[in-house]
Amino acid sequence: MIGELLTRIRFLIFHKRRGELDEELRFHLEQSIAVKVGEGMPAAEARRQALVEFGGVDAAREECVRQSPGWWLGTVAQDLRYAVRGILAHRWFSAAIITTLATGIGLNTMVFTLVNAVLYKPVPVPGGDRLVCIDNHSLAQSDRSGPLSYPDFQDYRAQTASFESFEATSDEGGILSESGNPPHRYHVARATAGLFSMVHTNALLGRGFLPSDDHAGAEPVLVLSYDVWQERYAGMASVIGRQVRVGGDAATIIGVMPKGFRFPSGVDLWMPLTPTADLAKRDNRQLRGYAILKPGVTMRQANAELNGIAGRLAGQFPADKDLGVRVLTFQERFNGGNIRIVFLLMLAAVGFVLLIACADVANMMLSRALSRQRQMSIRTALGATRWRLIRQLLIESVTLSTVGGCSGYGPGRGGHSLVRSIDPDHPALLDRVHDGLYGVWLLCRSVHFERTAVRHCASAALIEARSGRGSERRRA
């Protein structure tokens, strides 16, 4: 038993060569002939009967090959070589199929990547799947959302228990000026001190905000984005500690954020949100709230808790009358409403483009299959099984689809780069997104459409071969 196991392992690793197998078969055939000659049979008759009993050398060789482990890999390799030769022989037909698939798969991959990044993919920061936005909304006009006031934000943060972190920002435009550099207008975000720690992002150079930086009377400080640091200061480390003016207010540069970080949306400069007399008014609403949900807390629970707090505040302060709170995902905040509908319609449109492309490819494969019926019927008459024919045609289809899918990677990658160049500051595109699994799924769908042509060609070949054999019998 152990010897048989070792023999099988040896044959699994080291297959016999064709010459060795032919020599062994020839030895067995000669032994059979010698036995019959020894029994008194003429040599010619002994050889004929030995061949009859042997079943033919070619048939015996194929049977021996099928007994070895992994024998089917050789036939698959033969089918693959035949498929490649067929593709090269019909290059214009193959080019039409590859171009059609590349266009459909490339467009779908590009649009799905964009839709996934904009509507579904969490912001690429630790806990990004629990990042939410908090806005006020009018109870009298429930479809209208608006910013928070600073006192309301403080009350929400002090009384809620649904969030790990709760911070706020106020967007404005500010002119950065200093001696030696021309003034330039940038997108400035005044933020509470815990904004950077909420998204677990440390400064690339220098430091971020300290808890005391947003207190009244604190020294004004400034944090630069990576792009501003490179474009305005040529990436000099000596920029830390430099005195500048932002919108007429003096500030000290204390840090530079990592490349690509412009949270929450296209920010160039960050300054602490320090309380002022004007900011303390409840009817002065200019803040956007951002928070990280605690593990296990749902958006519905957080929304209910905040609306309960808002109801109590509405009873205490007339400025908060008819005001509620809305908790949104980051994608809903920046890409909700009509924008979401537009993206989904765009995804559906390119989906139909892929459907049309696959239908065109299936029709082209079917037309070619009809022209190959005679070839398939000859192979069937020579002994090819239905499964062998289907496997051959399926390998051809998969080869074409694979080349087409790989060719679609270029348009998909180029389209994504084009989108990034149009809107590089989009908060959902902080990093490059590539959805290879979706491209694989599209490739499988294209192969599925081509199976119709494969089945039709194989069935037609068998029918023609059988009808040809039946007519031969009738003529006989």
C-alpha cells in the first residue's frame, strides 16, 4: 500500500514523457505478439490480433495519460494554445470584441469607482464608517437643513452620550499675507481643538491643535495644508513658528498636515474656533458639526437623543423654537438629495451600455459559431465529446473576455484620474479608489453572455454530426 502511494506521488510530480510511454506500450505489444507466436500463430496474424486486443496504440496512450493525475491540464493547455492561434488568425474579429468589452467594462469600472467613493465608501480615516455630520433643520420646513450655533453646539456636546468625539468647524475665506510673499486667498476652516484628534490624524510637521488653543484669549495659531506648504513655502521646515496674518489677524504657524488631508472639504488653512461675543448668539448659526459614533450606537439612536436635547433647548430659548437636529452620514451631507440621484442614474446608464456591449459580443460569437459548425461536426465525428467542444469554445470566450477586461483597466484608470483632476478636493476622494472586484464581476458577466453562443455552437455541431451519420447509414 505504501509502495503504491509512493508510486502515485512520483507520477504526480514526474510525468512520463511521450517517448517513454511509447516505448513502454511497444514493449507490452511485443510481449503479447511473442506469446501468440509461441503458441504457434503466424507472426502477421499474431501482430494483428495483439493490436486488436490492445485497442490501438494511440487509444492506449490516451488511456494511460488519463490515468495520471492532472492529465486534463495538458488538454486545457492545448485548448488555450488553439484559442490564442484562433484569436491571432481572426485579428479584426477579435479586435472588435476586445474593444467592445474594454469600452463597456472600462466605463462601468470608472463610474462605479466614482459612485462608490462618493456615495458609499467611508472617509479614509480610522473610524470613518462611524463619522457623521450634525445639522439643524427646521421642523416647520423639514426639508431644509442649516448650520448650528455655537451655544447649541456646546449644549449638544455636553449633554449627548452617543459620540466618542463631537467637533465643529466654520468655513470662511481668508487672505494669507506676510512679508516676502504676496497675499493669497485660501479656504480657511475655524475648528474646535479636537478636530484632528477626532479623525486620528497627526501633523506631518510641527503639531496640531492643543485643547487650550480654542479657549478665549488663546494665542492665534495656524495649521497649513500640505499643498499650501509646498506651493507657498517650498516645503521648508523653517516655516514652523513664522508669523503671518490671516484676514488681518496675526497668527503663528504651528504645523503642516499630511499630503491629501483637507478635512472636512477642500480646506487650505485651519485656525482654532475661539468664542467671541458675536459667536455666542444663538441665532448666529454658522457651524457644521462632525462626530464619531460610539461603537454599537446607531444613527437613529443618536438622532433621537439629539432631538430630545433640541426639544429641551427650544423650550428654554426662543431662538431655538421649531429647530430639530439631523444626523447624516458624511456622504449624505456632501452628496445627498439630487446629487445622489444623478450618480445612481449615471451608474444605471453605463450599466445599460455594458448590457448592450455584452449582447453585441454574444451576437458576434454566435455568428462565428454558425460558420464553425462544419468544423465542430468533423471533430465530433472524430470522437470529440460534447464537453470537449464546449470547453474549447468556453476557453476561447474566456480568453477574449480576459483580454477585453484587462484592456478596460486603462479607460477605467484614466477616467478616475480625470475625475480627480476635475475635483481634487472632494472629501470622498481623499485617496485613490480602485475597485478591482467590480471589474472581475463585470468580466464574469460578459463571459455569462457568451455562454449562449458556446451552447448553440456545440449543440448545432452535435446535431449536424448525428444527422450526417444518419444520412450515411441510409445511403449504406
